[in-house]
Amino acid sequence: MIMEKLTVTSRIFGKLFKSWRNGSSTLEDDQSEPFKNKIDTAPEINPDVLNAHDDFQLYESAPEPIKKKSSYQFRRKCISAGIPEKLGNDKNLPVVQTVFGPHELNKAIEAGFKTIVVKRKSNPQFKLESMLLRNIKSGEYDQVTGRSMPVQYARTLEYPEDEWELIHKVTGYARPSSLITNWGAYVLPKDIKLGDRVYIAELIEDIVACAFWYTVYPADDAEAIWNGEYLEIDHAPYDRFNRIG
């Protein structure tokens, strides 16, 4: 009797070891046929596909991965704003409209559109700071970031106090249109689905499209992913505006 128990036990452990070695945690010989078919037809989940947001949800089609932050690292203060950069809608994406008043917002809601109210927040990277200086001898003016100002080609311009007098400390914001009102609303396409990529023709948020030395360029429009709650801006398309020099 003892020998029979040992023989049965060794067979079971032999099957377990074989299953473990083959990467399986179950005894294939003991599975029923319907259970086998269910496993064989189960959909595979690709871990390399990035979801539009952190919580896992099933999409009709996996959304494209997005870059959620700007690639620019500002090492210097900007003194001027460039002309806003516009992506355009060459991909013919569904268009999200933008409204900035309660009347237009109510009309969109009455027409059956889903809307998202977005509060505008100032972007520290759009803060402009500089010094307006005047040369004591020549009367020439210049606007600089400081008394010592690095410029292109590894040069540094110097503005000593005994040669250049401070006239005014200059401040500003690179996207003044966003100071008119501190909110806006996006009107979504009626047939929008979870994970859809869309085109925002008029951007509410203050987002950097690119920067070059002491000039920062705001983004005028955007591509975004609908995650079921809000639109996640994709910063990757702005890489086309990179400037080198």
C-alpha cells in the first residue's frame, strides 16, 4: 500500500515538474476539452502598447502612444515670444471645436454635443523676463537677460554697469491671448470613441511648441487622445518645430 501511494505521488510530481519546465502551471492531461479551447481562443494583451491613461481599459483599437510632456528643458530665461506654431490637420483627424463663452457652450450642449470645460493655467515657461539697458556713451538700447548673456557660437556678451545703465526691468507673458479669459470649453465630435485621436483647432492650454535661445513659441493647436474623461495632449507632433543652432 505504501509503495502504491509513493508511485502515485511521484507521478503527480513528475507531471508538475514537466508542466513547470514547459512554462505551464497546470496539468494539461487533467484539463477538460472545453477549458482547453477557451484558453486557446483567449485574446492576447500586448504589454508594449501604451494606454491613453494609467487605468487599464479595453479599446476598440489600441490608441497611438503619446508624449505627455514637452521635451524642452529651459536653462535660460526667455525674453521674447515667437509667433505661435500651428500643426494643421494633415491627418484629417476628427475636429474638436473650442468655445470661450457660456452662450456658445449652452448651444453646443443643447445640440447634443459632449463638452469639457478647461480652466486655463499660466505656464511658468511662458514667463518673460529681461532688462532694458542703455549704453551711457552711444545712447544705444539693448534688451538682455542679464549683465552677462551667452549667445550663439559659444560667445558671451557683457554689459558692465559702468557702460550700460538699467532703464527698466521688463516682464511679460508669451501667450497674452490666454490672459483675456481663464477658461474655455472643448466641443467633442458626437461619434468620438475611447482612445480616438482628435485635432484641436484652437488650443485652450498654454503649451510650448518649441523654444530657441531666448525666444519661446506657443502652440496654437494640438493633437490629443480622448481617454473617456478629458483630452490628453500629445506633445510629440511639436517635435517638427525643433530648431538647431
